[in-house]
Amino acid sequence: MTVIETFPPGLVLVLGALVVPFLRGTAQKTWILVLPLIVLVLVWRVPDGTVLTVSFLDYTLTPVTGDALSRLFAIIFSIMAFAGGLFAINHCREIEITAAYIYAGSAIGVAFAGDLITLFLFWELMALGSTTVLLTGGGQKAMPAAMRYLLMHIMGGSLLLVGIVTHIDTTGSIAFVAMKPDSFATWMMMLGFLVNAAAAPLSAWLPDAYPEASPGGMVFLSAFTTKTAVYVLIRGFPGSEILIFFGLFMVFYGIIYALLENDMRRILAYSIVNQVGFMVTGIGIGTEMALNGAAAHAFTHIIYKALLLMSAGSVLLMTGKRKCSDLGGLFQSMPLTTVCGIIGALSISSFPLTSGFISKSMISQAAADESLMIVWYLLAAASAGVFLHAGIKFPWFVFFQKDSGLRPPDPPLNMRLAMILFAALCIGVGVFPGPLYSILPFPVDYVPYTAAHVLTMLQLLLFSGLAFFICLPLMKRTLTISLDVDWLYRRLTSATIRKLIAIFGPIDQAIRASALAGLNQAIGRVYRFLGPEGVMARTIPAGAMVYWAVTLLVVYLVLNLI
Amino acid sequence: MAKKKNTPAKEKAQKTPAKAKSPDTEKLHWLVRPQSIRNLWIGGGVMLAALVAIEKAVHTHGYFGLDGTFAFNAWYGFAVCVAMVIAAKGLGLILKREDSYYDGD
């Protein structure tokens, strides 16, 4: 095989991204658009099995190991990089796009990593890339949010590293294969993965950090970190029952917090946690149907969530406003953004003929096949809840609701094109699920479009819609945020430290003062003894020494004589 | 179909402001005119009723018993959504803070 065929496609994107700041004008824009497409072709051509091996210390790394699952994620990551680049090209700084492509490239690197060491290296590069996206594109609040984000990911990365090192130490193998959470090493690895999946209770970093990014920045951020976590969980921990509990908690956490939220992009951030919850539940169920469902849902989710965030990002860019209470009535002047936002909203809600319908339903089907009754009922309730918090709430409060008097036009052409591309994909995949099903990790034996399935889904969703409008008075937007687990490290710890300082500060000062006084006293004594005026500094006449020497000799003589 | 349903209900909350501006009704976007909103509500209601009625003709098989009963998804979707809104409202009493809460940090 040639060098080009064996070179890691993720690294092509990472290295290609480094060229972006050195280009100018049309050449730069062309490169930003062409680079992800080159990577897409390379990803598509990665065959099954190990393509590249590299010796590192005593280990043989396998940085490019292909199979259907790796390719599926790498393909959608490449498509996402292209659409994200297209959307961001005129309003994001070049350094931000560079960071975003390094971030996307390392996500592709993770997808093809056949060993744990390569996986870890790309995992950490992803954290650095995403933090840079936040730092370079965000506003004033982005800096502290990015630092909290980085700290959380360093912690997750450390857990993963501890797990990997212990695993290699006990098993001697660096291969990244399916495991069970049955040892310290595998638990640490799973927890490291779950931090990136925004699993409870460590999910607050996501709605804390992502909405502080630029409009284009958040589109990138929504796609890679959580979905690589889904990928590694599918490959590393399929069928681990505890994931069902994590997943279901995430699903409802996302809905409740999104219902309380006023910031349009924070609504969508909570909704990422909600959607990843569906995938994590599917991974916990662990059958071929469930894993196919989780993988397919990750694929479709990246598209419709990016579309929703492009729509929200366009509104933010054109109005400078992000709170639902300031928005409303935008459908009149932003028709394309509205239509694309609604298509994204219908897809996330799994409406028939949209991409969510053909992916999420596989997870519910798997729960039914395995006779997991409670899981199935909860997933059905959650499906209704998705329509409630993202499917209607987002478009309603942003584009309809009341007339805010704002009349911004649709965003510039490149952003419109990016939205049209992803809206078309949402509907295309929903109407023709065949191509997506054919690239899933397992053979698909599932027919989404039956009369019963379409009817039951429509009933579930449309009556949820009725509930939304009936409950509308209860959902009046308020200028509030909702406390989350991040309160512990943003408020409780700092407040506790301040209190401790208030209590122990005076005690500490008293102890220091008395210790200092004691020390001064001791120094004074020593000074009196050893100082220039001290006993030891006195000059003693030689006669005295002779006197004492003679005395000693006399004593010695007397003792001898006795 | 979904969009049709969304729109009728969506317009309900706009009813009041729209009516308040009644002298300018002619200038309003057609979608927010009181008459359109009324029509959309009627259309939405008819569609919901039709969705339940069609179930007589389509065989929906349940997996666990209750989910196979007539119009299960309709009432279940409605009920869980109301429950979630109320749950969120309740939790909001404890969790909500001014959106400048962390600003001094």
C-alpha cells in the first residue's frame, strides 16, 4: 500500500489545518472547504483490518484500524467538518477554524485508533482543540468557561490514563477491544469515556461551556466530543448494563433542564445530553439492534443538532441576542433559517420522513425485543419529551411566540448553504434510510416505515405538541439559569474556602504571631550568647587557659594516685 | 403534517397580541392574523381527532399489553409531557436563579 493509503486520515486533517493560517483570501477559503472532502475520501477508502503499525517503546501501535463502526463515525466527522467549515468560513477567525479542524481530525483519529495509546493521544488532542475553539471564538464569558471545560476534560483524561496504564500493566495488551466494567482498570476507562459523554453527574460542563463559543464554534463543539465518547463506549463497553441507568438519567436530565432554560443555545446544549442519553441507553442494552441504533442515532444526531445550532447561530449572529425572552417572530424576516430550524427540530423529535425517525426507533425496538418494559416506557416518554423541549420549544420561542420587533435578514450565503445541505440530509436520510443502514456495524433487519409505527409515533408527538401549547402559561420565559452540579465547583467550593479562611484565618494569624514571637525570643537568646557582645565572643586571656590546663592535669594526677 | 400541527397551536399564544393590534390586522403577516390562528387551531384539532380515529383501521401491536390498547400513544404522550412540564416547574422553584448569578465569579 502507498504512504497515502496508510497515512492516518485524522492526521491529514490535523496537519492540513495547520496550513490554514498561512493561506490568504480565496486560497484559504478553498483549502478550508476542500480539506475535509479529501479526508472524507481517505476515510471512505480505509479497508477492514489494521492498515498501519508503528513501533513505540516496547509496543506496536495500530493507529489506523478500520471496520464498519470506525468508518461510520469517521465519515460523519468528515462531513461535519466540511459543513462546519462552510458555515464558519466568514464569521470565525482562521485560528478558530484551524483549532476546529485539529479537533475534528483528532476525533477521526480516535475513530480509527486500534490501540489504547493512540486512542489516548488523540483523545487529549481533542480536548486541546476544543478548548482552543472556545477560547478563540467566544466572548468575555468564554475564558473562564473554557478553563472549567479544560479542567473537567483533564480530569476525564486522567481517569482514562489511569485505566489504560493499569489495564496494560495487568493484561499486557494495548488493543482497544470490547471490555466489561469488572476491574479497576476498565472502570476507570469507562468513567473517563463517560465524562466526555456528558454523563450525569458530570454533565454540567457541556451547557456551561458550549454556548459561550462563537456561532460556528458551537456547531463544531456539538459534534465531536460527545460522539467520540459514544463511539468508544460502543466499541469498548457494549452491553454494560449500568450504561442503561446512566443513559436514562441523561435523557430526563436534558429534558427537564432544557424546559427550564431561557438561552436558546443552552436549550440545545441540554438537548445534546438528552440525545446522547438515548445512545448510551442503546449501548447498555447492547444487542446488535441496539448498537446499530446507537451508532445510527449518533450519525443522524450530528447532522440535525448541527442544523439546529446553525439555525440558532444564525439568529445569534444576525440579532446579537441569545435569550428566548428577547427573541420571537423572526419567521417573518428569516424564512430560510426558520424552515431549516424546524426541519432540525422535527428530526430531533423523530418525526416520520426525518432522520431521527429511522435511527432512534431502533433503540426503542431493541428495548422491546429484550423485554425491557420499564426502559421502553421511559424511552417513549422521553421521545415525547424531546418534542416538548427541542422540537417545539426551540422554534416556537425563537421564531414565533411574540413579535419581538426584530426583523433581521437570513444569514450570508455560505451559512444558508450549510443549513440547506444539512436540512436536505435530515430529510434525505429520513426518506431513504437504506444507504445509512448499509454502513452500520451490523446487518440491519429493521423496517422503520410500517403503518403502525408511523401512526403511533405521530400520535405520541402531536399529542405532546398539544400538551406544550396547553401548558404554555406554565412555561413563561424568565431571566433565569438553573443550578446544576457545576454549582459545586463554581460556588460551594469557593464559598467553603472563603468561610474556612474566615474561621481559621484569625487562628492561623495568632499561631503565626506567637510562633514568630517565640522565634524572636530564641534568636535574642542565641544572640546574647553568640553575638558580638555574647559570652562566646569574649576574648579570654591565655593565662586562663593555662590555669584550666594545670587544673585538669592536677585532677588527672590525683585520680591516678588514688 | 407535523408542521401543520405545530402551526395552529403555535399561533394560539399570539392571539392576544394580535387581537390587541386589531386596527392593524390587515398589515399583520397572514400567519398571525386572528382568523388564520383560529383556522389553524381548528385544523390541528381535526388532525388530532383523525389520528386517533385512524387507529381503528391500522393494527397497532403492543409489546407489553398497555401500549397496545386503543389510543395509548395519544394519551401517554400528552400525559407524560404535562407531567414533565409540572416536574420542571417544581424543580425550577429550587434550581432557578437570576441569570447574572455567576457573573461576579
